[in-house]
Amino acid sequence: MKEQSRRGRRREAVSSAFKAGVPVLLGYTSIGFAFGLVLVGLGLPWWLAPTMALFVFAGAAQFMGAGLLAAGAGLGEIALLTLLMNGRHMVYGLSVLDAYKGAGWRKPYLIFGLTDETYGIVTTIAPPPGSDPIDFYFALTALNQLWWFLGCLAGAAIGRAVPFDTSGLEFAMTALFVVLLMEQLRSIRRAEPYLAAAAAVAIASIAVGPDNLILVATILSCAFLLALRRRLEPAGGAGSAR
Amino acid sequence: MTRLIPAVAAMTIVTVLTRAAPFLFFSRREPPAAVDYLQAYLPPALMTILVLSAFKDVAWAEFPHGIPAIAGATATALVHLAKRNVLLSIACGTAAFIALTRLLA
């Protein structure tokens, strides 16, 4: 009897996770599909797309990694740029420290699968009442990775069978960043972080040109933000998710 | 193959380390105030950098002078302002970019 209701609660957590993750289903299958197409279009072997989906499980970093591999970049360069691209995750993880407390054996997977989208849902949608929140988070993370894997696999398989002209599809990532920037503008209504970053990009592009632009601009932005701390801090954690 | 597997391994390790970093550092103690502060203001700065750096390889001096990229980003922003639907915004912006790239080729 008790076992029965526990299973019922678990099923409820999984179905809530499925419903909460429908936007991710749509996004991950279509962006994953585009990734598979682009990867095969770059002349890389098809199996690399599902393999990356399984082990790397990162959107923008996978696009970048495929581009770098096709361009013949070295291992160090790929590692450094991945760090740069995913460095923002170091900031995100801070706000789910409490939510993931007590996850036990499932915690390593929850941390591994902490993508932007999973993080977004974990911090905005509450697990169903009465269920174990970890069941909900775990199902959500696993389903998200399943959609991503299927998208990447389908894109690579179809891109291999039918040669598509995929040039231009990579603009989807730029568009994603535009959307994320607009969401930031909505929640953090101070001009300083945006202006500091724009200044950092301008300085970096003059100083180092396009190749290490993002790295140098990120470091400069951190320095500028720390210098602006006195000015920004009284506003009080405008974007803090905690 | 000999190049691809180590590259995937490197990307996996680095990605996991970035995601695990806060759990490794702050599981037993409170993050310092400067980290809390950066946590709030780094995302808008990073998104600004990512958007601006997407234009770093545009050949402004040559036809079509970056028009597809500018128009694609503008279309994304306008559709997002109107509908606030992430996928729709991305689809419209990308379609605008691809269409203009081919029309102005």
C-alpha cells in the first residue's frame, strides 16, 4: 500500500517534469536537429553529434566545438573556449545549491545536466506538492537530455542521408543570445552591466581582434563590474535567483 | 577519430567542472559577497558580449555589409518584443537571416 503511493507520487513527479519541460522538448529537438545538420555539413562524422549530446550536453559549446574541430583547432584551444563558453554555469550553479541538497546518488547527474534551460525551470517552476523534489528535478534533467540526444541524432542522420545546405542555420545561436539578452534587459534594469560589457567588447576587438575577443571581453567585464560594485550594489541583488 | 574522441573528452570534463564548481566550493560555506554580486550582474554582461561578438566576423566593408546579420538580430528582437515566445523569435530571426543571405548573394 505504502509502496503503491510512493510509486504514484513518483509518477506524478515525472509527469509534472514532462509538462514543465515541453518548451525544452520543442527547443532541444529543433536546435539539436540543427546541430546535427551543421555537424554533418561541416564534414564531421555523424556519430559525433549523438556522442556529444550524451557526454557534453551543452548547446552553444557543442556548436562551437564542432566548428573548431572542422577548422582543425587544437585540444587546448577547444578546452579553453569550452571553459569560456560554459563559464557562466559557474555562476548559475550557486542558486541551486539548496534545491539539490540531499539528492544522494542522483546529484552527480543533476549537476552534469545543469544546462541553461534545466536551470531555468528548476529555479522558476515548483515541484508538485507531496512529491520528492529530487524525483522531479531528476526526471526533468533526464527528459531534457533525451530530447537533446534525439534532436542531435535525427539531425545528423537526416543530414547524412539528404545533403542540406545548412549555411545560415548557425544564426539560431545568435538569435538565442539576442532573446536571452532581452530577457536579461527585462529583469536587470540597470544600464551599467550592459555598457560595461559593450565597452569591454570594443576594447577587446581593438586590442586583440576577433580571435580571442570573447575571452578578453569577459575578463575585462568582470574587472569593470567589480569596479562598479559600490555603484551597483545598493540596488540590492536585482537578478539574484535566491 | 583520434582527434575527435580526446576533444569530446576535453569538452565533457571542462563542462562538468564549470557546472560542478559552485557545488565543490560552496557546499560547506557561504559564497563571498563578491561572488554573490557577480552572480547577479554577470549574466547581462555575458549576454551582451555574446550578442556583440556574434558580429565579429562580419565583413562590413563588402556587400551586403552585414545587412543579413543586423536584420536577423532585429527581427529576432522585434518578434520577441511582440510575442515573447523564445522559439518563435529564434525561428523568425534565423529565417530572415537565411533569406537575406541568399537574396543578397
